[in-house]
Amino acid sequence: MKIKILILLFIFKTMIYAGNAAYQDVSPKTLVQDADIIISGEIVKILSSNPDVTAMDTGIIAIDKILKGAKNTSFIRIIYPGKNRTGISPMDITFKSGDKGLWMLKSYKNNCFRVYHPDCFQKKDAELIIKDIINKKSLNKIKQYNPEDKLIISKLYRHEGTEETLPFLIDMLKEKNEQIFSNGRLGIYRITNQIFIDKDTLSLKEKNEFIKLCRSWWEKNSNLPREQWIKNGIIRDIQLLKVKDETISKRAAVRLIDYTGQYGFTGSGFAPQTEAAIGKWDRWWEKNANRHQEDWAEDLITSEDPYHRHYGIIITTELIKFGNKNIINNLIKCLMDPYPQIQEDAIESLYILTGENFGFDSRKTAEKNMESIKQWMNWRERIKKKKDL
């Protein structure tokens, strides 16, 4: 058991330093201590919910090993953003039947659990994969890793990478492993809002062309701030809305929602773009081109529309991961939202970013959560005085 826990500690330490996503330094020991249950196992069944902005799916995990908690049980139920959730973002982490690996879980409600620090999930036996890389290799030298190590790191960087990890992701594109290539490609999109070739599946020739385009883009744009990369992608996609190919225009609409949260312009189900919708995007860009992403996110957070607030939390969380830590107040404000699901989105983001919870529970009344919210506000003031923001 001691060896297992040490291995777990290393996994989470690797995640913190490789992804550089933590809002403040949360020790691996704290991550393991805060998880209610740590198991290895496989999702054997998915229970899908009806379409709704708050739709959550349930996964049934058959337990293989118990590393913490979950005594005398063979199955665990987990809750995560549902495939029918109308407010889901492509950046949300979901699961499917057959996903197998290491699971770090927090108690949720109705005897279900949430996946705590989703990127800790590995599709292979993490204990075996990491044994050769503990304290031996630099994360910046991809050639030192074997294929299994590269798969782990590519998944981390896909969800948690920053501008500093782009050279690593670009280098990863030449790997023959399809999943590593996919992780690298999606990680590059998340960081840069650049697509290069707008297709789900690429042929070998197209992959080589994608790598060439990606490297050429990096040589020309590496000195620009990330916000400019994002804005250049938005300009591209507003123009793509106007092409006659519906597949291209729909993809452009989805990407615009990823980075702006303005879902309402596109129509239900990302329908073909109407002249009215395109006009709305043009006017939105005219108004917001010279504003910062933090301003766009604040507009969403303060909107009367819960869909907008949902996207505002997603975009705000991403901006904090990329170093814009002064906007964490917007997440704290969402703890007082009248919609419990918005509160849940906010506290989940705050917990992942800070390692703190202060007893907040979206199932409680506003009065019962007031003490927790006061602690969050006090925490914010302490951090400001330390000049950590």
C-alpha cells in the first residue's frame, strides 16, 4: 500500500508541474488526502440523461483495485457532464463505456461521486506506466520517453498545457500513435485556437501537411501573446460562417462558442448560419475586438442567461489556467448564483484551481452556504495581501 500511495503522489505531482494548471501550489499529498475514494476499474455501463442544460450522465465503474476508501463494494457510480447536456463545452471531460484506469473521486450526492481532477484518469494501469519515469527525465525532452510515457504526457498537455508546452505538443505530432497525435492536435487547438486542417480524421498525407502548417505557424507567431492567437482564430471563424459549405460553417460556429460563449447566435443544434446570425457575430466582434478575453468572460458571468454564465465559468477557468489569476473573484461570485448547477460548476472550478472548498455545497440553502462564501472572500483577501495575484 505504501508503494501504491507513493506512486499516486508522483502521478499528481507530475500533473501539477507538467500542466502548470494549479492556481496555487497544491501538494500531491493534499490531492490524495482530499480524494474520498481512489480506485482502479472500468466503466461497464453508462446511464444517459435527457437533453437539458444541466444534464449529467452516470457511469458505473466495476472496481479492480481499491487504493483508498470504498470498502466492501464492487461498483461505484460517477456523475459527469452528459452527452445530451445542451450547455456542454467540447473542453468538458466526459467518459464512455470501456474507459479503464485510475480514478480519483469525491463524494457528490445520491451515493454518487464526481471525478476529482479528471486529468488524473489514465486509460492504462498508471502504476506500471510511470515506474520508469519517476524523477529521471525532463518533461521538455520528448525523445527520452517511451510511447506509453508520451501517451500520458500528451493527455495531460491536451487539457492542462499552456503556451510553454506548445513546442512539446508540436513535437508530439510526429508520433505514429494515433492517440498521441490526437492529444497533441487537440491540445494545440485549445491553447492557440488554430485548426490548420478542418477535418476530424486526417490521412497520412494530411497529417504531414498538418505538422508542416503547425510548425510554420509557430515560427511566425511564437512571439505573439496568446490572446492575439485566440482573436485571429475568431476572425477566421466569423468569415467561415459565411461559406456555403454547411459542415465548415457549423464547425466554425462551435469554435466561436468555445472561445466567446455566445451560443445564442447560432440557432438550435448549430443549424446552418442565417444572415441574421452572421450579422450578430459581426456586430459582436465590432464591439469586442479591442476588449480583452477577461472582459468577454465577465459579460458572460454577469448575464441573466444561465447558459451564458455556464460558459463564463468555463472560459474564466481556462483564462486562470493561462495565468489570468486576478479574475478568480468572478468564480467566487457564482457561488451565490440562483441556479444550483451554476454553483456546482463554480465550486468545481475553484476546487481544481485552488485545492480549497471551505464546506460549500450547492445542495444547501444560500443561508447555510453563507459561512463558506465568507471564507472564500477572506481567502481572496489573504491571497491579495500576499501579492500572489
